[in-house]
Amino acid sequence: MPKMKVLNGNMLIAQSGGPTAVINQTLVGAVLQARNHGCIEKVLGAKHGIQGILNEDFVNLGRETEANLEKVAQTPSSALGSVRKKPTAEDCEKIFEVLKKYNVRYFFYIGGNDSAETTHIINQAARKAKYDFRCFHLCKTIDNDLRQNDHTPGFGSAARFVASAFMGDNQDNRALGGVKINVIMGRHAGFLTAAAALAKVHPDDGPHLIYLPERAFSMAKFAKDVKAVMKEYGRCVIAVSEGICDSKGQPIIAAHTKEVDSHGNLQLSGTGALGDILADELKQRTGISRVRADTFGYLQRSFPGVVSPVDAKEARSVGTSGVKFAVKHFSDGSVAIQRKPSKRYAVTFERVTLKSVAKETKHMPAKFIHKDGNQVTDAFIDYVKPLVGPLPVIGRLKDYSVAKQK
Amino acid sequence: MPKMKVLNGNMLIAQSGGPTAVINQTLVGAVLQARNHGCIEKVLGAKHGIQGILNEDFVNLGRETEANLEKVAQTPSSALGSVRKKPTAEDCEKIFEVLKKYNVRYFFYIGGNDSAETTHIINQAARKAKYDFRCFHLCKTIDNDLRQNDHTPGFGSAARFVASAFMGDNQDNRALGGVKINVIMGRHAGFLTAAAALAKVHPDDGPHLIYLPERAFSMAKFAKDVKAVMKEYGRCVIAVSEGICDSKGQPIIAAHTKEVDSHGNLQLSGTGALGDILADELKQRTGISRVRADTFGYLQRSFPGVVSPVDAKEARSVGTSGVKFAVKHFSDGSVAIQRKPSKRYAVTFERVTLKSVAKETKHMPAKFIHKDGNQVTDAFIDYVKPLVGPLPVIGRLKDYSVAKQK
């Protein structure tokens, strides 16, 4: 790795975008690592991402005890507060003025691809002004859709929640029958929805059908698929991504909601609309009477106590690695998790360019999606299994037969 | 306790109504206890409650190993399958014929108040026919609405899920702001919704507002309450029972769904409709832009790995006690959990009459509901806390201030 000159100054860290169950592990990893480097003077946190920088709304993280930070690390959702804001050119100028005023030489922004884009813009402004500055994006997103990353912190825990939920819900559906639709987060990438497949213990377990945003969704095909499963198992559990679109790329939910954020993203979460649309259509098209839909919603990303140990550990390392890179090796970049090609699961933490992570999202590769477009492949199971940790035990009665009395 | 004569014959057990996370503990408790009594010959399970009796769809639980039963005990949702069916007079006759045909002398039906009613009807038929028969209802319901019970098996684990979910969701709302509505199960009784209050760690934590079916719900009052919380905290987390009704007793969701089960119950779960109705109304009435609604749905009752240890233990004891009562002390009844008036939490398992548990539901007593009708009292917290087990650690940054630079 290259070696950078010593740069003295303050550090600023902030969190952005949708929270995760382990995003504070990354924060705490970075804050504790900073304490090992004399060149980092004050350690500041901005409240609510770049909004806090614009408002000079800072907290002193240097005064936090390690014991309290460790409690924060275990707590889901962004402890510094989050924001969904794309900075304007004017914002960037202002942000940059603030960074200079507080002698911030180390900047870390924890977020997804939108946040990587923001970090990239701020970094470009600093380069243009020849401001000596170390600027890093620290990856997180339950969607698992960041380029350059094998997977992202937050995904493993959200996947663990989704898989656990389906394990229980499959039992619920076995008990009461009918069709159960569960709508999972993931705007453009189906990884989290696909993780529902980990719930399968027995061959007849759900999810029997999995619909991802990577494949065009057709109501007619959907109804046909469900009828086939009902015929085989007498019940049907379905995982559907909130982001499913028709063959023209129009989100299925689009007719029913119009709210967009400042990145132009449509509101998909925090509403049960998609589940209800699908349930109603299915009842009409198939005549099946018991059709239920749940939308897992924000529980997926912020549920305490259902955390993947691997995910928590890796999220911590992303924070630690970011600070090490910034102090010693690179002026800017994003910390990416890459998987070693070894048989036993292992990862490395690499520095990649901001631009290579920013804006665009990664999708489920074709090898992970079954050719019928309504299930995942074994290759996906192999990929996702090490990320979630051991799942709950699911027992089943052996159903020893009883001879009918005459 | 009275002493009954020895009655030799077979045992039949079944599960009914909405599943819970610990309903199989009760099943396994009863099945293992039966092995201690020579008078109980075969131990049969009926698939899908009384439907399985009508169809003579039985499994031999006597052949199950203890090891497999212990796995089943840990698994959420009814392992024998469940049913929502109110038997007709004709059904009762048929059920009774089947019981006689299989020499069933011990019958246990695990369920809520509707199932207690079914057990009562079957028992009456047996008495009328002078059939020597031990007939017990074993309580369960996440709604916690059974008369004669301090609380019911399944409630503690569901309450643990709801409280955990609110702990995480409160952090999510702190990070991103706005209004968050979470719709909780509970048709007529608000206990489970009220359990969300356990999520409060700091005085400004949500849920800031709690709406229960025991108090008339007014949209205007709701909007006013939310505006007041937004003014005080700049954000608002709300727990709403799926069963909230207006001042005329009309469910708020009623205009939007018409599906009823054979007990005449309206479909409230498995749809996000109520949350969306409330979110839309709130946006219109207050002008608040970020309003999100999640419906926790079936996750509340069947999530594996989020089980209250107290609840699991008590559910097991209900099964054990039921068999003991039936073999030695009573010809019929329901097993009720009653709390000792001691300072330290302790319960006893009592036999109560079937009729006293059947049909009608228990509501949140007035002493548990804040006079404003939008929060719970400390008395409720004292009541519910021992039932859920230790909750996750929630940490928070100390927010040490940073002097503004000029």
C-alpha cells in the first residue's frame, strides 16, 4: 500500500441514508481507531449527515467513554442521526467552508451509494480548492447493492431478520394454510428478498416463490405460479421485493404512491400498499379466499437482538480500516468488503475509488436467479449463508400415522 | 383438590386459532406429561384442530422421541396445524362419534376464547351422552384477552417482539425524523399494543402515543395529539391497535375490508390498510410530509428466536398442568395462569370452568390506561415487565457539545 505524509487536524464523521442494525459498529470502529493516531486531534460527529455539517451541528465524540461507545455499537440505527439529502452546488461550497473553519482534515461518511456520491462531490470540491484533506466513504446498506463490494455491512443482519421471519411465517402458513405474501425492502436489488430462501429447512417449506426487482413482474404469471404451488403443497409463502417492476420498468406500486425524496427515489417503504395490491389481484385472479400480505417494513433494518455476528464484526472493521487507510495510505476512497476465493469464508477490506461506488447500484447477478424468475439458485444460498450466522432451530412432528378405525 | 377415579383410555390433543411462538411448548408439555400416567394409553394429535377430528386426520404422538419434541417445543406456530372453525351442532355430533370410535377419554384443545367455547360445546355433548370423558381447554393467545387469566401463554413472547421492534424503530425515527405509525395485533384487547411502552429507555423515546381498542378513536384527536408530540420532540412514534374503533364502535378499518371468518371476526391482520389510512389522514390533517406506517402482522406471533423465557416456561406448565388435572382432579375445565400477590413475580396454574373462559374477552382494565386515552400507566408497566424477559441494550451518544467556531 502507498504511504501518505502525516496530516494533522480534526476528524469529522457522519451517517447517512437508511439505518442498519450495525451502522453504529462502523461509527464506533472509526472513533476508537482514531484514538490510536496522534495526528487526529478532535473527533467530531455531525448530526444528521451533511445537514449537521451545514448547520454546524456537531458533537464531541472524543469525550465518549469506550464503555458507552460499546453500548452504542450494539444499538441499531444511526446514533448520530441520518439524512436523505443530495447536496446542491451551493451546499457543497458551504460544507467545504465549514470543514475548513473546523480544521477538518479527516472526513468519513457512512452510507450507501447516494452517500458515496455525496462524499465524491465533497472530495472533488476539496481537491479543486487544493485543501489537504482525507475523505472516505464507509459502506453500509441492507440492500447489499454497492458496487465493488462482495456484500455490505447491514445486509447480513437484515438478511438474518428476513430469514428468521420467513422461518416463523412458514410455520404460521403451514398451520393455517392459504397464501401469504411478504414484501421485503430492496428498491433495485433483490438480495434481501432473496435471503428469504434461507428459511427453507424441509423441501416443502416456503418461500415457495421469490420475486426480485431484477426480473419483470407480471400479474398473470404471478397468479399462475401461485396456483401451481397451491396445487402441489396446498399453501403458498411468497417473498416479494418492494421494488418489483413490470416489463416496461414501471414499479408495480407506482400507481398508488407519488412521494419521492431529494434523490428522486419513490417511497416504497412505510406503506402496506404493494402487499395489498398483490393480495387483492391474487384473490380476483385465482379465487383463493385466504390471501394475506405483510410488509416487513423498517423492522428489517433496525431490529435489536437479531444481528448477524459476522455482520457486526465486519461493520466494525469497515470503520477501523477507513481510519487506517486515511491516516497512512490514501487521500480518499471507499472501504469495500471483498471475499477471498478460499473455500472457508473470509474477507478483506480494500480501498476503492469513490467514483467506482457512487450513484449506480449493483444487482443480483443472473447466476443467483432461477431461470423461471421466481426462485433463487443454490449458488445464491452458498453466497448468502456465511453472512447471516446460525439460524433458529425449526422442529417438526414426524407425523407417525394412525390407522383409521372402522 | 378433588380426587377423580382412574379412567383408562386414549388421549387426543389439538391446536386452534392464531399460532403463537410458544404454543408448541404447551403441546409438548401435555404429551410428555401423559407419558407419566399409565391410564393414558395412546396419545393422538388431530391435524388442524377440530377439522382433523372431523376428518379423522390423526398422528401418533406416542411415537415421537423426546429429543424431537423438544425441537418442536422451540419452534413457533402450531405444529399440529391450526383451524378457525366454529363447529355446528352437526359437527359436534360427528366429533363426538369420532372421539368414541377412537376411545378418546382425554381431550385437550389449545386455543383462545373461541377454542374454549368449542371445547365447552364438545364437553356438553359428552356430558349429555353420559360419556366418561376428561375435557380441557389449554389457554394461549398473544392478545392476552382470556378471562380468568392474569396473562396467557404467547403474550409474553409477542410482547417481547413488539417491545424490541419499538426499541429499534424508535432509533430509526430518531435518525430520520417524521411520524412513524406501527399497527399491532389485538382485535378487542390492547395489551399487545400497550406492551410497546416497554421500549421507552429515555424520557423522549417512543412510543409517544398509544391507541388501544378500549378507547374510542377520533381522527381529529389523533391529529391533535401528533401535532403536540411533534412540537415537543420534533418526531413521533405511535403504537396503534389493529382493532381501534370510532365512538360508535365501528372499526376504523371497517370501510376498507369485508372478509370475516366463521366466528364472524373481521379480517384485521394480513393487510396494511389501517396503517395506510392513518398515514394518509395524518398527512392531510397536519401537513407533515414524512409519515410512515408499518403493520407488524404475523411476525408478532411466530418469530423464532425472540421468545420470552418466562412465557416459554409457563406455556409448558399449562400443558403439564392440564394433563395432571385431567388424570387426577377434574373432569373438565381450562388451565388458567394466576399471579400470586407476592412482590416477586410468581404464578400458579389453576383449573377454572370452561364456561368462565369461553367466548367473551378480557379488556385492558382502566387502571392500565392513561386518562388521556393515548398512553399507558406505570401500573401497566409493572404488570407487563416480568412477562417479557430482559430486553436488548440500547445505547445513546452523550452528545457532548462542540463550541461553534466563528
